[in-house]
Amino acid sequence: MVTMKKQVFTGFLLTVLLSANVLLKAQPDIRIIKEIAASERKGFPVGRLYATSGIENNYDLTYYRFIWKVDPAVHFISGSVTSYFRLEEGNISQVQFELAENMTADSALNNSAAAMIQHTGNILTIKLNKESARGEIDSVTIFYHGSPSANGFGSFSTDRHEETPVLWTLSEPFGASDWWPSKNDLTDKIDSIDVYILHPEGNLAASNGVLIDEKRMDDSTFVTHWKHRYPIASYLIAIAVTNYTRFTDVYQGGYGSLNILNYVYPEDSAYLREQASVVLPVMSLFEELFGQYPFHAEKYGQAEFGWGGGMEHQTMTFLGRGAFGHEIIAHELAHQWFGNTITCGSWHDIWLNEGFATYCAGLTYERMFDGYYWPRWKYQNMSYVTMEPGGSVYCDDTASVGRIFNSRLSYSKGALILHMLRWVVGDEAFFAGMRNYLNDPALRYGFARTGDFQRNMEAASGVDLDWYFNDWVYQQGYPSYYLTCTQSPDNHAVVKLEQTTSDSSVSFFRLPVPVKFFGDGRDTTITLEHNYSGEVFSIVPDFRIDSIQIDPERWIISAGNKVDLNQPEGDYLMISPNPAGRTITVFYNPVFSGEICITGMDGRRHNPQFMGNSPGWALLNISNLAEGMYFLSIKGRKGSGRFLVVR
């Protein structure tokens, strides 16, 4: 067992000094997001699809003391779990926990006196020795043992690395009760915990919080004590035990120093000694954007375990073999703010955890490496999201773990919805809203729903965002744009922007659409406030347009966009667009000096409303016309024209 400690300075210098090997592993790859999603859903036992067992929710957890005896070579756990809780109702005679039915509850104590216990299915009922009043603090200790279900995924796993036994837990979303009596929901965080792990000599045990003590109990058993004094959701409690090599990096940031503990397999320690330090500049960036690391009084840790991907256990992320790369490290660190400090209050809102962490990892590509990888990250995620036409970010089936941890929707689309929201409200309001959300006293170290995030973003931006969240979070699909541009010789241009949607749940996505016009070696980007399909915009660039790009910086989830550019030369008389929407533009050369009239197929004449008129063009409002076919007649000094117009 070797313990190493190294002082590391963060910020710009660290980013510059990172080795070429580390930088090469920073390249975005959509397969990484898929791997993270796969890892984070592995804690769920196959075939047990329930979000809650329906236990009586009549108490508020305040403290847990875990005493666990484990051996990485044996798939077994025994020990006791003591919970303290505040009663939320009066005259309560029993409390319930969840414990998998294949586990054995041996006995229980209520305030140190024997208590009756009943274990039916996965519900464990403890009869209290006396009825207590609302608001009283009570306690229960449960002694239990068993071999947690082993199904190849499992929330309690034993395996080997280089023929050495290793044990780890991974409980998200519903797996905590597979290996300990828990209140396995998203309504009640435990205010603080102590974890005592009894394990064979020659092993180290990683867990949440601060390492208090490691001492010998007898000739072959050690006990490791971890203390965590921040509120924590049940699924974020974890242990890992093997013959780890441990080393510490010290992060020096604007809020002071922070120990970062790393637990890695000895055979990987030389390689991971360098890779683990990737977390340091990422920590610096996240503190700059979102404020102090939320568990600064304790530590941050990274422990190697036997799956690919990672899992953001509070203050002690588990990272798979070969997973100590930039994007996974950034994703799991971001969860300490988004997912752990504030946890989704329902698996319907899992994007508040996963979409946020995915976008934070994306922000590292924007703000680090001179932004070189940022366009690639956006391209890959947008391509992934638009490879299928439907699917909402709001999880509509929480009985399916595959749906909860859908990498395309909960992760990539959730991230891009944040990216678009940033475009809609602007950088200043967006990052202010993110910080307000994290510091909201009603949410911090608690639970949140999508409406809570919307409320904070509206307060920061001063914008009503119902339309945005309704379309992009709760509904499905994305837009495809078709832009036509007609430019006269005097450089005046009329742009028509049409939109189709990939899913019928949204008929039109109202968004500001950036369009970049190129010509004569110059370019200009104009944002079109797109309020309906077929909307026409008049622009006057000071150059001849030779090409056009919709959304050049990739702010908007869209696919299949098309552009048509028309530039008539010489004497001409034309209309655009046709078929027409609410407006139609007449282009002419030489200068028009006559009259325009519109006649229905029944011979009835309609007087158009001029919305704009200048040499070379006239914009007409025809929204008062019913749908159908009309003749648009033009008379001028040099001839006339007659067009069949479809409305």
C-alpha cells in the first residue's frame, strides 16, 4: 500500500502544462455519453421495474450509522443500519424501510430496546415500542445479512482485477435496498451519515465524506470510518473495497484548498496518476461558473471500479477501468453540483441531473483547449439527438430504467436544451440563473423539479419561458428550416423562413434563428425572430450574397435545413415566395411606377396592403386573403406582368 501526495496548481497554467497524452484523451466522442448512461443505469436489477415500493412515508431521515462487514472475495454483507428520524405524523406505531426480499433481517432495536420486525416482499416494517408525537426524534437499528442479488449489473458487485478480489456498490436509481434497509426514494435526504466498513487486512475502503480512521480490529480485520455531514440521497451512498493504491492531489482554488483522494488499482496506478489530475482544471472552471464546490468542507474523491463509465457518488465518484478520461471526469464532477447538491425530485426530471452534467462537460470544451473541441462536441450531440424524430427530455416512463437513462434524450438532448436556453436568454442571464438555481434556499441540498429550474431562469432573465419548456422539455421533436432568399441588384434581400417539425406534438418551434450571409469576402450574421412558418424578413447587406448558412454556431437543435438563393439580373419582374404565406414580395427592375392589384378566381378585386416599398421591391400583406388561387397583376412604365399566386 502506497500513499502519495502532490501539490497541484490550477487555472490557465495547469491547462497549458497538461501532457499531450492527457490532451489527446480530451477529444469529445458521443460514445462516451452512451457509456456514461449505460454505467449509471447498471445499478438497477434487471426485471425489477418499480420506482417506489409504497412504504409509509411518515418520517424524515436525519442520520444514518452504517456498520458493514464485507470481504471482496465473498459476495455477502452483514451488519447493522441505525437510522434517526423525525416523525411527521402523530401517534405513529410503526415505520417502514425497503430491503430486498432475498436479504435477511435478523432483529431490530427501537431506542435500544428490542422491537418487532416483519419482512414481507421488499417492505421491512418495524413496530415502535411506543407511539410518538409529531416532531419527535426516534431511532431504529436493523441487524441484517445476505447475498445481494447478482445479475451481471447489480447494485452490490464482487469481481476481480489482476486476480485480486474487489467489491463495489452502484445503487442508482432504485438499488440501495438491494443491499441495505433504506428509504429508497426522491423525497427525503439523509442529513448526515457515518460509515464503518469492516474488511480484510490488505484492503482499503472508499466511501462518502471524510476519512476519519483506519485501524485494526483483530489479526485479520480492519475497520475504516468515513463521516459525511451533508444531506445525501440514498442512491448516492456507496462503498468500494480492494487492495487500492491511494494518492492525493491538492486543488488550490479561489475558495481555498481541497483534497482530492484517488483510489486506483495498483496495476493501473502509474498510468492513472497522471490521468486523475485532469479533474483539477475542471474543478477550477466549475467553481468559476457555478460557485464553490458544494462539499468543500470534506473532499472530492475518484475510485476505480469494475464497470466502464462512471457514477457520481457524493464526494466519491466511481470511475471504470479506462474511464479516467476528460469527459467522464468532467461529467461526474459536474454532478456534485447538479444531481448531488440539487437532486431531481422525480425520475421524470432526470435531465436535471444528466442533461446538466453533460452540458457542463461540454462547457469544458468551450472554455478549455482554446475551444478547439467545442464545435465537434456540438455537432456530435446534435447529430445524435436528431437521428430519431421523437422523444421528450421529460421522462414519460419511469418504470423503464432504459428510458430514464436514455443517452439521446436525458443526456444529449437535455444538454442541448440548456445550450438553446442560453441562446434564448443570453449568457449573463443563463449563468446567473444557473447559480440562482444552485443557491435557491428551497432547493439547495434538496430536491428539484423542472418547474423549479424554470422559475429561477425566469427570475434571472425576466422572460416568461413557458413556451420554451412546454415545447422543448415536455414535448418531442425538433425543427427543420427552409430558407429562401431573393436579392435585387441594389443588394436589398427578402428572406422567407419556413419550418417543419419532426414530431406532431409541436407544430412550430418559436425561436430566434441566427443566419449567416457570405459574399465579396465578407459576412454578417442576422438573427431572425421566427414567430411562424413562412415569415418574411427584409434585410439590406452591403454586399452581394453568394452563400447562406442557417445557425452557423449550432445553437439550435435542427436537422435537414435547406437554403435557396435567387439573384435576378438585368430587367426583371418577379414575385417571391409562391406559394405565399402572409406576405409576398414583388421584385422589379427598372424602377416600378405603376399599380399592383390582386384578383380572385371569381373576378373580385382585392387591394393589397403595402408593408414596405422602395426602389426595386414592394412587400405586400395578403394575410386577409382566404386560402386559394389569385391573379397578381402589375402595370408599369416598361410593360406589365400577371402571376398566378397560391395562398
